[in-house]
Amino acid sequence: MAQFRGIEVVVFDVLGTLVDEPGGLRAEIRDAVPASDDASVDELLTLWQRHVEREQRRIGQGDRAYVSTEILDREAAQRVADHAGLTDPAALARLATAGRRLPPWPDSVAALERLAQRFPVLGLSNAGRTALLRLNAHAGLRWHQALSSEAIMAYKPAPEIYRLAIDTAGCPPERVLMVAAHAWDLRGAQASGMRTAYVRRPVGDPPTTSDVFDCRFDGLDELVTTLTAN
């Protein structure tokens, strides 16, 4: 496709785009609280997600000093434990590190492997450094480099994060492609001058009618085939 000509570096969001964050958290909650039925697990998952989203938003607004996702996950795990009556310290400690063990989507590993043979590939994630390292190893994701928001102590969609990716890529932003399943993430990348590709996932933030991204794909295989054909 003509709109992808000139791309030199491909940057991927991780949580939700390459790994199934809600599915992984749901499985970890079920393991920690095995007596819970599906509705209760979903309720606990929502409690976790709302806490992390709210606190990241507060940090972005300057209402709270930056803390890494590992701290936010520990807080979320404690909220889940309090709500579910979980008192086992070992189970709580394992639940707090659930973000390190999220499963990849079925097409993620092979697509990255193919793409990395043709392009420098970066990961760009809100996950903290240690969590991102462990997550990449667990999911089998292949990068040339993985960048954490912890490096600049801010969360996407703060513009500094996309600037980090552009500076690391070492080329003009219009030669850097941001791939994500979240329209809000792509809007942030677009505002920094990056090219954008939306990939549909069962979770994520779909584009609105007013979003104009360079391309949209139903999966990573389609994205990689398009990029490697240019």
C-alpha cells in the first residue's frame, strides 16, 4: 500500500495489542480466588482495570506522582483481595505480578518474527521495565528493543512517550509506524507525527468515525504481509 512506503521502523503497543491483558488478568484472578464464578471474576477484573486506569489518569493530570505499573498492579491486587476476602499472602503476592504473565494473541509471536527480519521493531508500553522484561519473556515476543514508559515517568498518551520511540528509531516521525489496538494510543502517536496502523482485537479501543489512521487491519498477519510487500 502506498501509504506505507518509506516506513523504516515499526513500533508496537504491547498491552492489548500483542498480549491479551484482560484474558490474562482474568485467569490469574481465577487462580487466586478459585471459588469465584464467572460473574464474580469479571467483577474483580473490572475492579482491577478501573483502579489502574483511574490512577494512570490521575498521574497524567498531575494529581499523583508517577509510580510504575508494578505498584499500580500491587494496589489493584490488594483491592481485588479485599473485595474477594483473599488473605493468603503467597496468593496475593502472585496476583500482584499477574501483568508479567499475560498470554500473546495467536498471531503475535509469528508476526513479530516475520517483521523483525525486514524492519527494526520496537515495543512501546506503559508496563514498567521489570514487568515488560518478564512479560516479553513469558509471551515469547521478539523485539530489537522494548521501551517502557518508566523511562520518562509518564503514561501514554503523554507526548513524551512517542518522542522516546521516535528518538530511539533515529529517523523522522513520518518514517515510524505505530501499531496498536487502541485508537487513543494511535491518536497520541499521530499527534507526534508518526504513521499509524490500527489492528482489531477482541479488546481495545476501536476507532471512531472521525479517526483517520493510515490503515486498519483485522490481524497482524495482514499487517505484516502489507508491510513486507512494499
